Amino acid sequence: MKSMVVYGPKDIRLIEEPMPEPKDDDVITEVKFVGVCGTDKSVYEGTIGYLKTGLMKYPIRLGHEWSGIVCRVGKNVTKFKPGDRVCGDNVVTCGKCENCKSGNYAFCENLRALGSVYTWPGAYTQYMCMPEKHMYKLPDSVKLEYGALIEPAATGLYTAVNGRIKPGCTVVVHGTGLIGLVAAQCAKHLGASTVIVTGRKREKLEVARQLGADYTFSWIEEDVTAAILKVTNNKGADSVLESTGAAQVLCASLEQVKSSGTISVIGSYDTLVDGFDADMMVFKNITLTGLNGCPHMFQPMLNMMAAGQIHMEPMVTDIFPLEQAKEALEKMDQGEKRIKILLEV
Ligand SMILES: [Zn+2]
Ligand SMILES: [Zn+2]
């Protein structure tokens, strides 16, 4: 089978690998679509910190956002059969450690992440091998393209859930990537009456509007904090969902959130955050909450997609063949409108 494997910074190659053999609990899936993610890019460019700490080592087969069709199953597998349309987790866990047993499997002591730390070979390939417990059936109405994006979409849902959104409240979502655009839709479904989305590119803010945002503000064109305070009568928002990973956006969130409000952070900063006013956080009684992964959110997100509550159509802006993964990785941050690139296998 053909796979795209990273051998070193900016060195990704199309190689021939043996087909995986399923163990008793494994499902082999013929991969159809894989999302190209910022994490993939930082592995491809060699900038991700895990390469320095030794938690990741080249060669690495990328790809943790994926969908496909089951083609073989191990003898203990009961939930899947060849022909099923599926998507899979972005991690493989042991199921035996204390964290797994308590349901906190994102912190499995023996965790292997697809194309990331303690690398489980990722989905930039034709055939994926995954344990049954990490697979999900796609509802009939969910296209394979969107099934591949369940992981970032579920992360958007988790960001909103962590933001403690209450009926009738006002929510600010920072970021117009897929996670932010799904989080904004989830905020509405969780009861927010006003959703404000901020970003840099006008075209992507326009997509946020189409998806139901009540206000959109551009960091390039205006004073975003002043604009948020204006539409909230100087009170600030009840919840701020921060998906940009920009330190100054996190700092500004403190001014934009109401007293006793919540800031839910999914962005990754790759640096210490300078200028964070911890006293303001204390005096305003703000809850700052981080999250890692999206445990237990895949099935709820699939249900929301199947029910037509989450719209993914405007988010897939480009589809490249797997063999052009290099081009996709190099182009992902370019262009005014680009939100998500998929690789088609
Ligand atoms: Zn990702
Ligand atoms: Zn475990």
C-alpha cells in the first residue's frame, strides 16, 4: 500500500508499505479522507517541541483526522463489518491504566497518538489499523468528507462545553478555523443568544456569519475589545472560547469577559504568555479552563452532524490527492478563504 511518510524537516515521501494485519480486536479501514492539520505541519516542518524532547522520532506517518470504509476485522470484533462507513479516534489507549479505567482516557499512561507523541502510524495511507474501541460508525447522512473532520469538530464542541455556556448568554469565539467555527455553532445549540466571532480574515468572518454568528470583528480592521464591550453594554461576554493560540488574544480575553465569566482555551501557544494580567483574573473572579483532546465528544458530535445541527459545508475549502500531501502542507496557511484541506486517498 502507498503511504506518505515524513523522514525529516520538509522531507515527506511517497513510500510502499506492507498491508497491516489485524490483531483480534483490530479493524482495518480503507482510508478515504484525511484532514491536514496544524500539528501535521509542525511535524513536517520539524518545529513541534516533541521532536526535541524525544516523544516523537522521524520517520512519522502523519494523519489523525480521518474516515474510510471497513475492509477487514479481527476475530473478536463485533461492532463493525466490511463495508461500514467509519471514522476513528486520534489516539490509541491501553484501556488498563488508572486513567483509562476512570474514563479519563485522553490521559492514558500508555497513550499513542496518531502521527504524534509515541507515534501510532497515522492516516496518510491507504489502509489504517485501529482497535475496535477507537472506531465510530458514521450516520448515513454524514458524508465521508465530514467524518474525517470529526476530531477537530469534537474539539470545538468540547471547547464550548468547557465554556459553561448557559441559556441566553453571550459568547465570544476567537478564531475562524474549523474548531472555532464549530465551537460558535455549538455555543448557539447550548443556548447562547448572542455569539460574537473574531478573526483576522474578512472572508472567513463572512463564513462565521453564514453559520449563525451575530457579530464578527476583525483584529486587523478594528479594536476588537472595544467592539465586544460595546455590544455587551460594557459588561463583557459570559464566556470566551479561545482557539487562536495567539498570546495577545488570550490576554485580551480577560478584558472581554464578564465578572465571574469563563475563558475556555484550546489554542496552543508554543511560548510563555507575556503580559497576562493574573490580578485581573483574580479580581474579576474569572474561571480559566484548558482542555486537551476531545474525550467522549465524538459520538455527540456525530449525532449533532446527523441531526443537521452542525454545518460543515463551507469548511472544506480544498481537496488534494494523498500524493500531493507536500503541497497541501505548504499551502495550508495561505489564501484568504482556506479553512480546511482534506487529502483524498
Ligand atoms: Zn488536528
Ligand atoms: Zn491507559
